[in-house]
Amino acid sequence: MSTMFKTIHLDAPNISELEKRYVTRALDQGFVSTFGPYVPEFEEKFCHYIGAQATVAVQSGTAAMHMALHELGVGPEDEVIVPVLTFIATVNPIQYLGAQPVFVDVDTKTWTMDINQIKLKINKKTKGIIVVHLYGHSCNMDAVMELARKQGLFVIEDATQSLGSYFQRRHTGTMGDFGVFSFNGNKTITVGGGGMLAGQNKKSIDHIRFLVNQARSDQNGYFHPEIGFNYRMTNLEASLGLAQLERVDDFLATKKRFSEIYRKELSDIAGLHFQDSFPQSKDMSWLTNIFLKKRKMEDLQKGLMKRGVPTRRVFMPLTEFPMYQEQGAKKAFLQAYAIYESGLTLPGSTLNVPEDILQVCRVIKEELNREA
């Protein structure tokens, strides 16, 4: 059966006339680089939105992670515990600093870090834990924070995919020592690239703000008392971010509606499961994922693409990559591999409308029936 419908977007950004006006205003005023009023305004409004103590804007989520680890003093001989199921940007900054990532498996229902696996990997070299709120689903932050405090470990929250998600009424990214956010083009709000680092300690955030500006001293001209980084956000990017932030509640409501449709329309398919949430959390799915055990995801994905439905495989376990293969074989991370092999990410861009998502569901059912 052939089904024709308008373009379905997997994770494309939603840009309107408002964003164009804000960026044009910055251009007209000459605020195109890092100097200007829009970066601090974006930092302040984002900080208020998530309820953080302090924030600093940077060039990417990866840059934010790098700066968080740097500020926490991570270096050679240190180990940092991370989930094996995540995007690679979570873990690479550990290597930038000469430290060693230590992978743990994930929970079979929520796809987030298994607290029992974390406990098994803690040793004298362990410096901290990076949790990932995968696809917008919160980790069990109560359990993680309790363990970390008992062991004297820092916690960084990778909240790059979880804008709008809460655990125990606190926004993800505001419970650990630092929280990392991304504004890449496929995220809920975008500045084209960009990221934000949230922290509990304003002094630490101010120090990072200093470091990302090449550690340049304003009082002494081009004087640099520390080794800095060129991780500054530009005012053009921040102006786009300010417009997106005005629309974020609508974006989140749309994504919530998409998730509801997917769960209602596909829940009767035998063997199909969705990524679950902890009872204490109020999760906002950045992208909705399905899990179909013993299905060949490549075949389903190809069939859907032929019908105009773009999808994406769930993140590949990091131990599949050459630089991390020594961390362990597939048998050490059975849950992550099972999710990868049988998981599929569905269209979630807010350029879509509910009717598009209903159509996606119909095509998925038709393709699965055809395979049966």
C-alpha cells in the first residue's frame, strides 16, 4: 500500500518570523560576535527558566561538558563513570583531559544509568559520575546524588536532550554540581549550535565564564593569567536563542502531544514497548523511541523511509567505537545492546503537526503487518 503525505521531519529546527526579527535586530545593531547584550540576556532568561543558581553560555554542549570537567579538576589518572548508551559527546571531553571514562549499563525500562552498575564500578580512582537524561527521560537523581555524596564524588548531568524534564519538581540539569545543555539544530530549542552550563556555585560559573573568553582579564587589556578556551557564544546565536526561548513552552506542549499520540496509537502492537519514566519524574520526550524485540530495525527503517517516514537508530553503545572497545564486550552491557538492536527513534520535530504523527503511526502498523 502506498501512502503519500507531506514531508515528515525527524528532528528539524522550528524557525519562525520571530527568530528572523531577533537576528536581524542583532545584525542591524552590529552585535554579531561575542560582545553585546544578547548573550548575558539569554543566560539570565535561560537560568530563570530552568531554576538554576547560575548559567554561562558556550559554543556547544560538548564545550559545556569539557568546561564542567575542567572546573572540577578532572585529569590524568582520574576515572569518570558514564553510561555506555549515550551520544559520544558525553564521553569524549573526559579524554580531552587525559582521564578515563568507565562505562556502565543502563536500566532496561528507562534506558538511563543502572544505579547498581554504578556502585560496582566505583574505586579509588573514581572522580565523579556523569548521568545522561537520555532522550529527555530523567535518571533516578535521588539515588545517584545519595551515592555520590556518600562516596565524595561529583555529579554532572548531561541534560542536552532533556529541556523541560523534571525529577522531584526540579528541572534536569539543576541537581548535580553542573548541568550541561545543548542548542544544536536538532534540539528542542536551537541557536544553530551552542550550549549552556548550569551550576550550583556562582563563583565556579563566573570562573568558567572567564575561561571560555580565552581567560582574558578585562582590567589589564589582553592579559591572560590562565590557560583559557575559545568557547564563547556569539550574540547572533544568543538572539536566536532568545526568540526560541519565547516559544519553548509551545514546543514542549507539541512534543508532549506527539508522545501521547505515539503511545496511544502503537500500544496495542505485540512486543512493542516505549522508554519508561521513574515515578518521581515528569519527563518531556525530546524524541519518542519504540522498542520492538527481535525485529530487524534496518528492514523496518528502510520500509518506513520508502514511505516518507524518516527514523533514526537508537544511539550505538560506545564500546562499538574503536577508541572505546577495550572498555568491555557486548556481554558486559546487555541492556544497552538490546535497546540499540531493537530500538528506533521516531519523528519528533515541532514542524510536524498531530495529523502527521497519526499518519506515521498508520505507516508503522502497515509496515509491521507487511513484515509479519
